[in-house]
Amino acid sequence: MWFRNLRPYRLSDRLGLNAEELAQRLSSRPFVPCRPTQPQSTGWVAALADSAEALVHAAGPFWLIRLQREEKLLPPSVVREEVHHRVSQIQLAESRKIYRKEKLTIGDEVTQDLLPRAFTRNKAIEALIHEKDGWLWVNNASASRAEDLLNAVRDAIGSLPAVLPNSRKNPAMVMSEWLLHNDLPNGFELGHEADLVEPGEDGGVVRARSMMLDCDEIRSHIESGKQVQRLALRYQDRLSFVLGSDLVLRRLKFGEALLGANDELKDDRLARRDADFLLMAEAISELNPILLNAFGGLAE
């Protein structure tokens, strides 16, 4: 239930739907497992858990949705080996050369023949929606996977006015100033990880791991022109994460007080997940404007 990553999107307009209406739209594209020769399949599943029913789980002003993705695992090396085998057989039997166009056709045939025997991999992509305040967070650091979810929502409801947030101040420059002067916003503490990048295509990268970041070595890198691209932070013992200059939060962890707040519900799995979701959503909603304010707020 607890998100591990946050890729934020600003909803420039209201969706014009409530949770029940959104669920109805998503129900037009439910998840269906791959057919034998189908390489991948995506669709919506119960948001809170496999044992739940609602495609949109609502808790207070927050909504949870979950997109299921199944794909067949067919290593390219296996396909190439079988194609080579079939080409060799044809050339030997018919005493002729196989050219590129025919090889591509054979490759397609091999893929279709092998897909029914391929292993499958299932992966869910979750998103938290705070429609009232105009935010959507995808629980995935990958831009392409986040777009998969956004596009699936668009397919279901017709449009989705979601854009990456743009802050008034450059996050890389602001985080560099934090380290240079050891001057973090109230409530934040440094973690023990940072990536510093020298501007330019051929710029060097310094990756600091498991070290104190308030030191002369780090400051010298910043003074020489490098800028912070990722920085480990802690917020009020409630959350810790690695913040990127793209405003994506990676390796998000919640404090013990939050994780254990609903221990009395441990015997009711769905009730526990519901209560934990609300706690998580409130913590994310609280952190979001504080981070944005640290970078000068949203650009118009």
C-alpha cells in the first residue's frame, strides 16, 4: 500500500467526475490476461487489493487507482537462435539464400510460435489522485510507465489534463545552494546520498553514497560548477526520500509512527489498507506544497 516513488502531475483542469463516475469509465477497460499469442495486456483492476471490488478507492478527498500490466517474456536471443535455425534449414533444403525481408517474416512467425510458451510478468502501476487540489501522483519513478497509466486513464475518460509541475526556481540550483550553505528549509534534514552533475553533454558526475553531505568535499564540487540532480532528504521523521531535480521522489519511505498507526486493524486486511492509504495520502498531500514552496512555488 505504501508508495515507494512519487512522480507528480498537475491537473490543470478538474476532471468533472466523482469517484463513482470515474470507476464507471474505467470499467470499460478492465484487465484481461494475455491471450496465447498476445505480447502484452493492460487494464484496470480493483484499486485497494485483489480481494476488493472498486476500481476507484476513495478515502476522504483522495482516490486510488491501479493499472495491471501483463507481458510475455521472450528473450531476443531465443528468437534470434530459432530464426537462425529455421533460416539454415530453408537454405539447406532449398539451396537458396534468405534475404532480409524474408528473415523479418520468419522472425514474426517465430515470435508468434514462441509466445504461447513464454513466461509472463505482471506489474501493477498505482496512482493517487487528489482531484480537489488538482494533483495526481504515480507510484513509479519511470516516465514511460507513468505515461502508460496516464494514457490508460485518457482512453477511459476521453482526456486527462495532467502535466509535469514546473517550479519558479530551478530545483538543481536550489538544492545546490542548500548543500553549499547547509541551509535547508524548516523541517528537512540531509540524508546520506547525492548526485552532482557538471552542466554540459560531457559533464562529469559525482555520486556520493553513505556519507555526510555537509562537508568541504561536497561544497568544493558545487563551487566548481556542479549542480545537485538528486538529494536524499528526511522530513520531520515522517518521510525520507531521494528528491530529483525533476521533482520526482524516489525510494520513498514512511516513518515508523505512520507505518504502525493502524496496527489495531491488522486482522482486517482491507480495513488496514484503507486506513493506511488515507494516512499515506494525507502525508503526501502535506509534503507536496512544502516542497513546491521551497522551489518558489509553481510557475504560471
